[in-house]
Amino acid sequence: MRYAIPDLASGEHHYHEIEIEKSRFITWTAFIPDIASFDALLAQARAAHPNASHHCTAYIAGAPGEQNAIGFSDDGEPGGTAGRPMYQALEGSGLGQIGCVVIRYFGGTKLGTGGLVRAYTQAVVQALESLPRRPFIERRTLRVRIDFAGEAIAREWLATQDALIESADYDADGVTLDIAWPDERSSDLSELTSRLKGRLTHLTLP
């Protein structure tokens, strides 16, 4: 499965800020491959802005449409006015492995429930407009065994299949390759086996 993710390194975040009725809404958006990454983002945001009124959150720690590794929080705002609208903005973007914290500094003017929903939605939607992103391909690992003579042929063919070599383990008789194979492709290596004249063994991972 292919989808877009934030083009940010682990531990980095994308910054965006808006002001609505004198309240500041600061959005931190980050690459969130797992829930632990989101917990780290939230802890970082709380440490950087300890005096903020709220640290509202939403994340999808997986592919778009993920229903298990998701979450959102209003962090003291009226129920349903912050976290859920933020999550819906993330969901509507089609991005995966993404999370955000909207840090609010209250400006003295109450926005009402409808105003809060619009404000938190706007904070995330605008942040996503300038968010750098890159394509992501879900992969599974294949392990193959080849002789030295076939390694160059194997590497050339694997590159044409958008397959990445994760590791190469050499010994006296040949090389074992761990390959990150695109999930969207059938793991049919018959063409490579033919090119290597049968000198390929598809190994079972432990």
C-alpha cells in the first residue's frame, strides 16, 4: 500500500501558528510511526509550552484508515470541540503515520463550542497545507540465498522491482540478502530465479 507521510525525521516537528480572537493556536505536526512516538511528541510540546491553556491532540500511527493505533484528546476543552475535529482533519488529509498537538494560549475571549471546533480544525488544516510530505510504501521482508556470481544480477533486478536490500550477509559460499519487498507486489521471484539459472534459494524467516 502506498500513501503519503510527513517528510520529517524522528523527533522533528512542523510548526504552524494562527491567532483567533486573541487566542494563539500553535500546531506541532510530526511523523508518528507508533504510539510511543506520539507520546514523545506530546511530552516535548508540554515541556516547551508549560504555561499553555491546553495541549489538544490527534494521531494516526499507521496507514490511512487505521482504526487501532489512533487517538485524540480535548485536554480540558469542552468535549468534542478539539481532539475529534483535529483527528477528522488528519483523516481527511489521506496521510498516514501522522500526529499533531495544538497548543492553545487563551486570549480572554470565549469562542463557544462551534468556534472551538472551527479554530482547532483550521489550526490543523492550515498546518497540513505547508507540511512537507513524502511517499511511503508498506513492505515485507523476503530472504534469499545466492552465490557470489549472481549478486550483481540480483541487485540490478531488485532495483527494477522497487525492492530495497536491507542487509547482505556474506560467507564462504555466497550471500544472504534480506529484501524489503513492496506489499503491493506479488512476491514472485521466478523471473529472478530464471536469470540466475536456478541459483537462488528463497529462505523462510525465523
